[in-house]
Amino acid sequence: MVEHWSPKPGVGSSSLSTRAKKQSMSTIIDYIRDSFEELRNNVSWTPRVELQRLVIVVLVFSVIFSLAIWGADTVLSEVVGFYFQLIN
């Protein structure tokens, strides 16, 4: 059997859940503050010129791969269509 303890009437909130909520909120705020400080002071960011060059490389390869997939899909669609025409 599980016991259920209710707070005494007239006593302010001393429950663990209320204290945990206050603690967890300050912990979250501290975590966010520390994260921004880490990003500002300790992270080395890619220079803008190099970032632009890398974005262009990714875009070019994305176009090349999409054209290759489109070509393979077109060829395979024709092969499958030809195969089913032979069967009928």
C-alpha cells in the first residue's frame, strides 16, 4: 500500500516539486547563459569567405547528384516500361 502525504493546512509550499521547479528554472537559465558565453568566447567560426566557397561547392555537388539520380531514374523507367511492353 502506498502512503500519500498531503501538506499541512496553513503551511507554505515546502514541497519538493515546487523547490525543484525553481531550481530547474535557474539551472536552465544558467545553462543557456553558459552556452551563449561558450559560443561567443570559445568556438572558432569559419571565416566568411571560406564559408561562401564551401556553400558553393555543396550546391554544385547537390545539382550534379540530383541530375545523376534524375538520369538513372529516367533510364530505369524506360527499361521497366520496355520490359512490360515485351511481356504484353
